[in-house]
Amino acid sequence: MAIGSILFIIFLGAASFLFFRSVRKIRRNILLGRDVERTDNSSLRWKTTLRVALGQSKMVVRPVAGFLHILVYAGFVIINIEILEIVIDGVFGTHRIFSSWIGVDVYRFFINCFEILALLVLLACVVFLLRRNVVKIARFWNPEMKGWPTSDANLILIAEVLLMSAFLTMDAADVMLMQTSAETLASAGLDKYAINWSGSGFTVSSLLTGLLPTDIATLHIIERFCWWFHILGILAFLNYLAISKHLHIILAFPAVYFSNLKAKGEFDNLESVKNEVELMFDPSVDPYAAPPEPDENAVPVAFGAKDVKDLSWKQLMDSYTCTECGRCTSECPANQTGKLLSPRKIMMDTRDRLTELGNYIDKNGLEAEDDKTLINDYITPEELWACTSCNACTEACPINLDPLSIIVDLRRYLVMEQSAAPAELNNMFTNIENNGAPWQFAQADRLNWKDE
């Protein structure tokens, strides 16, 4: 086996090992959350996944960004079908093995399609870079986007530009080699490039051939450099996903499949509270009877969420899936009026806290607890109480994430565990308890409005 094939197998194995180790850790972190049932109505879930995740139906609400994203999404995914051929060539030392399997003409057709998509991806990424850094679209410059989030987005876009450029340059150099006579290639020890390649080559990369040297040895160096740069870049990109917002490339599909199918205005009941209310209204229960003795072995019931472990696994998955596009924040009426709340920051803070806790568990064991919590250390009560529960953020999210559910669970903890609701809400709670209504009127006067 050639040294190139051995090196390729080593790189492929190392990248695969590191990626699956990261995936296992992310899965472990997600499963730190409490259980929630999201397997009902599978037919509707599949339809929603095909429409929203695969069909990008909510992306095109904003046509320019939606169209460009579809180009990048479809192009990058389809182009990387070629990775299968690259892997086979890398392991066995072959060259464009698929051309001998499906024929040169059919192979040329597919590569032409890949090249057109590669050019469109490259151009779309350039436009995205200009929108972020020159036009400076407002939602990309919120306070939570300072530092790493902005660098992360730019790094990914630059990487995609470089990968597509390497792909097209590799094809251009490759075609020039394959159009060289078999005798010349044999004398240079490049027999595997001796494919019967008639015609002008590929559609897009042919535009680059005039910029490349004609020397066989130099062409071979350029082709090999771009080939290695492209495949190693893909393997590095794969592992970069685990620490990047671009993890949504993988998680968007399960996140949409397990998304909330209920009406947007319907809130989940806390099971413990629901049981108490049902018990109060049960006519078979004596209201004057002494309450049962508490079970000393029972796990204490917590109301709401104080930290990430109190959230559901779906909410934790959502935090990893967030694309940081900012559509939720740009639609948030509280944010638009200058309040501190940003639904995108809620998702980012949840992910950051979960990552921090996961790292702490790696060092100290699964049951280890640090001295931080999601509330106060990451998200302030001021942010939570600014939310109007209007669901604009969940409606705007292109992959059906639900920042509001996290906000509501955190607020439940503040109210039911810490009695830390704002004074206005405490007054309302008191009125409901005493008068059966939010207003400070006696129950006997509740219908006086109709006599006005």
C-alpha cells in the first residue's frame, strides 16, 4: 500500500474517532435533561420535517437570505457526495474511480452539476460575508454576537469559500493532466491520470485552466495539494461542527421532528400542580381530611427550571441546534422596544451553560454539581420578565426551536420556588386568590361592568 493511502487512512480514522467522541459527549449532555414525550403523531412529524428541515419552508420567509441559504445547503450537501469517491480513491490509491464505473460521459455530467453548485455556494458565501461585515445586518450585531459567535460565522463562510475554490482548482488541474497524452503521463509516473478524456473538460473549472501552468509536474502538485486540502478541510469541518453553531447541519432534522406540534398558545401543565388541582376538585375526597403523610423516600418535586438539568432533553437539543441567525430576536417585541431580552441569547446561554456543565462532569463524574446555575449566572430575571409570551420567536425560528418554553420554565422556578415574581404579578396573584380575578374588586362586584 502506498504511503499516501496509509496517511489518508490515518487521517480518516482519526477524524472519524474524534467526531464520534464529540457526538457521544453531546448526546450525553442532551440526555442530562428531564424526559418529555415527543413521539406522538409520527406522520405529522415526518411531514413537518420534510417541509421545514428539508424543504426550508420557513427560511424563504426572508427571500434573499432564504434563497442563498438553500444554495449553500443544497450545494454543499450534494457536492460532498463526491467525498465517497475521494474516500475510495484515498484508501485504494485509485483516481476518479467512479468514471470507470459509470462511464466518462455520465461522470462528466455529474461533475459539471457539482461544479455549478460549487460556484453558487462560493458566491452565496461571499454575499453572506458582505451582509455580515460590510452591510452589517442589524441582527448579526446584537450584544450576544460579540467575539466568538461572529468569528465562528465568518470562519465557516471563509472555510466554505476555500473548500469550493480548492474543489474547482483541483478539477481544472486534473482535467489538464487527463487530457495529456498517455505516453507523457507514463514517462512522468502518472499513469493513473491516463483517462480517455476527450472534450474540453468540466464546465466551471475550465475557466481556470488558463490561469494554471502547463508543466506536468507543477500541475500534479497543484492537483494533489487541492485534493488533500479539500478532503482534510472536510474532515476538519466535520469536527469543527461540534463546537460551532453549524451543528444545526446535523441536529436540525431531529430538532424539527421532535418539535412541539401543539398550538403556539398552549402551555404545558406542571404534572405536580395539575395533580394537586385535580385532587382539590375531586368530589370523593374529603376537603376536611388531614393530608397524607409525606413519603420520606420520594424525590422532592421541583417547580420550573433552575439549571439545565431541570430543562427537558428537547430544550437542551434546541440549544445545541440554534443557528444564531437572530430571526427570533429581530421579531421579539420586547427586544424591539429596547428591553434586555434576546431569545437568541437565551438559546446561546443555555448551550454555553450545558457545555460548561458537561466539561465539569467529564472531570468530576456524572453526579458532580458545580456552583453555577442557568438563572443568574447566565440569564438574569430581568431578561425573563421582559418576555410577553407572544410566541413571535418560536414562529420566526426557521427550524422550529422554542426559546419561549425555556423562558417559561425559568420563570416558573422564580415564582414557585423563590417567590421572586415582580410586584405587579404578586398583586395579580393576590387578587386572583382573594377575588377570583386579576382585578382588585370583590367577587360580588365582578359583573357590575354590564350595568354601566
